[in-house]
Amino acid sequence: MNHPPVLFIHGIGGSAVTWQKAQILLGDYPSIVVDLPGFGKRELKSDDIVKESVDLIAQTIRSESPTGKVILVGHSYGGFLAAEIALYHPEMIERLYLIEPAGFLRQPWRAPIIADWHKRFLLRVGARLGAKLRRHTLTRLAHDPQKLSEGEAYETIYWAGRAKESNKARKALKDSTLTEKWKSERALLPPTTLLWGENDRVIPLSHGKWISEYQGIPIQVFKRTGHLLPIEDAGGIVSALKVSP
């Protein structure tokens, strides 16, 4: 029997590597990861980062899922993209898990992850200054940065700091009309669950609860975790997916 694979979509401060822990914990259950355009090993080829990303994910589902469907999991900016795909290709999604998704606006959106000057600084000299600086920066992202490996800390800072790609993604989030599009199409969308870190300081839990109430989506809260939920509690995420080989 073919199971729909889990397709993981990372956020601005990540790449396919973000999901390594979750993939290991899934064991024999099939899973797929991709680098989004402009992140990881994939270059951005156009000026429309959202369209290029959505097209990539849709093509990945067509080419790699034996059932033509996936259990779609998106984190932060990846959650925004997953929600966009659900609008245009609901037939491709068995179930949808939005982890601390960006793009559901209630008021003008701001991106407090890393200030522009800080991003440039980290790109140019941050790596040479070592672990102490990186973990100081991560205090806004993770509930307990000490739980992140040195590799996870470095990658998060590096990809969040790639100014050109990150700024295009953030502009797309700022201009998002996702809230009302989802509200109007809710009955046609796949079964959806929100997953949220209790101590998220980038997109606070209070905003997640508002999305849950406004869109009529159940929410599961993870204690002692921040905005890096895929890294901070990969086991909790895998448990929430309720899959077995």
C-alpha cells in the first residue's frame, strides 16, 4: 500500500537540512525535503519568489509522490507557501500542517527576526566570531538556543542573513492577502492543523490563536519551544503527524 509521503517546507532561516531530525524520526515512512528557491543549494531564477516556490513544490509532488498527494508540512515562510499551495492545488494535499505560519495578516506585518544591519554583519564576520555571537542572535528565535547544535545555529543565521533572497520573501509576506483568501475558500481546503511554539517571539502564540479562531483551524501548542519548532521539538512534530509505515 502506498502512503502519501510527508513533504516538508522550510522557512526563511533554513533549508532542506532543517528537517533532518524529523526525517530520522519518521523512520521508514516516506518523506521529501526541498531547498526553496534562493535558499540551500537552489538558486532563485526569477523575480517572483512565491510563484517560483509554489511551482517547485507542486512539481515535486507530481514527480515524487506515488499517490499524487502529500502530507504537507510548512514552517513560518514555508507555512505561508504551503497555505498558498492549498489554495491552488488542494487536490494534492492529504493533510496540511502549518507550523507557526507567516502571511496570515491581522495588521501590518513586521519581520523582527534579524535587523538588516545585523544580517549584513553576520554574513561578513559573524561566522568568524564563533558560537557565542550566533547563540546570542538565536535568543529571539529559539526558547533555549543551547539545545541547538553548532551546525543548526550556524545554518539558521546564515540563511536568515542572505539579504537578497530573505528580503524578497519578507516582502511577499508583507503583501500577503492570505487571510481573506483562506477565509473565503475554507470549505474547499484540506484538513489543516496549526502547530505553535508556546514561547515563539517572532510570531507569538497569541497570533496563532487568532488564526485558529478566525479560520476555524485547530491548534496544538508545544511547551518550552520558540520559533524554531522543527529543530527544537522535531519529535513533537512527528507525533502530531500521526503517520506510520
